[in-house]
Amino acid sequence: IHNIGETILNRLKKGKPYSIVVVAEGIQTDGRKRAAEYIAQEIEYETGIETRETVLGYIQRGGSPTPFDRNLSTRMGGHATELIATEQFGRMITLKGDEISSAPLDEIAGKLKLVTEDNDLVVQGRRMGICFG
């Protein structure tokens, strides 16, 4: 939280009075609050700046499907149908590159896949001035 607060205060000093902080829905909090509420309170405490949370609903997150979305969902649905027809249950559909496949749920469920510091999107984000906490 300290790094985020520091980034927000530095932006304010540069004449940028608004900041957007994105919080993953799966983040662990103290168990009493939603993640966004908890983070907003911590930022306000750290910076002294009024902070509000907004939880985006499905429409704001998803928007209207594009032709790519429709094509991908058709391909994934087709693969899921093949799994059912061959009685391969307990699997989830996956996409690696352009390849549709599947993976056993028991190997995936409950596990985290963390983004590394050298991930291309993280590196590009930092170059653009984005703070990752």
C-alpha cells in the first residue's frame, strides 16, 4: 500500500489529481471487507486523500462481444462438446496461443498463476508510468 500511496501523491504533485487503482477480485483481505473497500480505506489512510471504490459489474467489465470473442467462444464450446461426447469430464477448456485444448480441473483448481515481474505487459506498463504496488 505504501508504494501505491507514494505513487498517488507523486501524481498529485505533478498536477494529476485523479488516479485509478485496479484491485483483483481474488485478493485476500482481513475477511471483513471486500478487497476494493479494504484497499480504498488503506490508501485514504496512507495519503489523506478522499478515496472511493467502484465495483464494476459484468457489462462494464465485459462489454459487447467482438467477432473474435464470438469465434473463440464457438471454438471453445465445440471443444467442450467433444469432451462430453467422449466422456472426458472434470476438465476445463484452455487456450494457449491459438490452440484450444483442455486440462484436468484437479490440477488447476485452487492454484494461483502469478504474473512475473518480467512479463511483457508488466514491463510495458511500467514504461508507461503504471505502478503495480
